[in-house]
Amino acid sequence: MELKGKKVLVVGLGKSGLAAALFLRRRGAQVTVSDIRSAESLAKEIPALLDEGIMVEAGGHGLLTFRRQDLIVVSPGVPLDTPELVQARNFGRPVIGELELAARFLKGKILAITGSNGKTTTTALAGEILKESGLPTLVAGNIGVAVVGLIDESTENTWLVLEVSSFQLESTEKFHPKIAVILNITPDHLDRHGTFENYALAKERIFAEQDACDFAVLNADNPRTAEAAARSHAPVFWFSARHSVAQGAWVEKGNVVYRSAPGAAMESILPIAKIPLKGEHNVENVLAAVCAARLAGVAAGVIARAIENFRAVEHRLEYVDTINCVDYYNDSKATNVDATEKAVAAFPGGIHLILGGKDKGAPYSPLAPLLRERVRAVYTIGAAAAMIESQLRGAVPIHSCETLTNAVDAAAIAARPGDVVLLAPACSSYDQFENYEQRGRAFKQLVCELREWNAKHNP
């Protein structure tokens, strides 16, 4: 793909947009960046872009700006049905995402991981396993590092372990993983994709370019993911926490095991008791990582060692502290109902659950049975609070708290020794926070302040 002298527009100036703009400029393109945010809100990014000779359009998108380009690269956070992008495509302008841009220049083999939940944990774990084996490994994607940032480091021997979202996948054309993993598909981002089926089909694009020389790794326990197998051109390897599979990874008598082909001998990897992560959903994440790592050629003993030494990723069912015999857990990355359900299921009961944020279009009522069983009270925050309260009314006591500060305070007062205060919001963070990371760190800071207050008043 020749970029020198080409006019390229980057739409959206998040992490991936900024990285894409700088990469394109280094490759000799004439680059413009367009963002709907004001110049004031982009004050940190604009000077660096101007220093590199990149033009910046802030405060909205100009139709002429879009028409005058040879190529348009769209950031994941920008919907593809944005009017300016629709019109640009109608004028024949090619529109691709940052992931697709990177895919055209990356060297090495790609292990790509997607799913509604568990992507970051599984990506981080798979990366650690491959690194433990001595394979040259780079990790990036939706995990927080732009994929284009790996291009200059990648070699023909590199394994590129990538977390990829539906937003990234929907604009791919030639993205071709050697190993493609779909952890699960449950309702999420319906505010962006419109329907569950549209969302699921975006996820399936992870294996659209694969062939018989590649591998697809799918969750046998998730109906929509299992259904996707019929459309894979690559051999399918399964993982299951509930039953054995013809080829892939599963749990057998308390152990994680793997089979390389139907009828092949079963390999024991490690006891599930040695998995250092809470919750059955993390058993599934481990199974997926085991399957992918074995397909990459990593030995069972290396896999076991890497898993035993792995620790939870920040904001993913992350233990924060114990105060007055009450445990505090940060699962700010639980940004949909299914993720919250998995977080709640990781504890036997006594949960004080903080829910709320920006609604994503999926109902909250499916949480009700599990809440009745394990949750003492719900504390709502943010823009979706009223909707959550109306759909869960009668299941458990609900306290309207508006802010995270109020919710932590109320939960701390109500919690008894042995209880758990859990932030697992089932919503995105964009109403009161910049992102789920900021929300999670705010929760941890509030818990830290609670410890300091408690130490001062109850020495």
C-alpha cells in the first residue's frame, strides 16, 4: 500500500487516531485529522500534530474535507454511518479503520481475540504465555495500545496478540489472523450496531479472511458463538467449561485439558484450583488462551507456569482492599449486562452492587434472578439510573445515589463483615467519566480515602 504523497484523512483523534495520523505522516502522506471536539478540548494533541505537519480540523467535520482525500482512516469510536463518511463512500473514497490500516503493514503472525467480555484478560494472558515460551511477542489493540504502533517493531517471526472490538472489526477488509478467537457474543453496543445480529456479524469478521491453513477458536458454551462455526473457513477448535470437545480445551475432573484432534490423546495442562483469577468466566478465558497457545506451538508446561503467575488486569474484577472485613472489588470494565452477571456470579453472596452510567441499549431485567440470589442491595449512579431502577424494582433494595462517591459511601455504611462492595456498572462510563479506566481509578481512590477515614476514626 503506497502512502507517499497521498491525501489521507484520519477521523477521530483518540489513541488509535493519533497513532494512525503520525504513522501515515512518517510514511509520506499528506495527513489531515478531523474531530468533532473543540480545539480547546484537543489542546494536548494539536501542537504535536502541527509540529509533524499534520493539518487539524476541530469542532466538526467538513464535507469538502472528506471529499478531497485519497483515503479515509476512521477511529473505532466514530460510527461508520456518520453522514460525512456515508457521503465520502458514495463519492468513491475508500474508508478503512486503524486496525485495517495496520493489517496492511504488519509482519508476523496475528493471534486476534474478540468477544463481548473477557477480551482484555484473555489477550493479556495469551501474550504472557507466548512471551514465557520465548516467542517474540507484541500485544496491542483495544487493550490500550494502537495496533499501528507495532508496525515498525514487527518482524516475520513476531506473534502479534491483538484485542479487537466490534468497532474495529466492522471496517476491516484484509485483516487476516492466523488464530482468531471469539470468546462469547452477548448483547452489547446495540446503541451503535442497532441489532444484536449486526453486532454478532461484526464480531464474525475476525475470521472472514481466514482459510484452511488458519485456526478459529470458539466458545462451545455460548450459543451465538457456536453458531458462527458454520461460517468459518478455518478449522474450528473449541473451548468449554461444561463438557468435553472433539478438539480444543475443556475442564475434566477439575483440570484444564487439551486435545489436538479428534481421537488424539488428552493433555493435562493444570488444575483449575491453580488459576489465580476469580469467577467461572475467567476459567473460560483461560481455556481460550490455552487453546490459542497450543495452536501457536507453546508447550503445556510453559502454559501452566504462565497461567499460575498471571494476575488480574486492572479494572477486571480487581481486588482493591478489605476494610472492616468488607472486600472491595473494581470491575469497571463490566460495561454490559452479561459482564455484570459474570462478576456477580464470581461471589457466593453478600454483594453491594454499584450499577449505572451511560445506557448501551440492552435490558437490565435479565440480572434480576441472580441479584435476588446474591445481592443485598443495588446502588445506582449516572444517566441510566432511572432505567435500571424501573427494570430491577422488586428484585432487591435499590438506592439512588447519582454519583460514584455517594454510592461507595452508602454501600460502606450498609455492608456487614464478610460482604462485598462491587463496582460492576453494566453501562459505559461516558456520562460522568472519560472512560472506564477513569471510573475504576475513581472507585479505587474512594476506597483508599475510606480506609484513611476509617483508620483515623477507628484506630
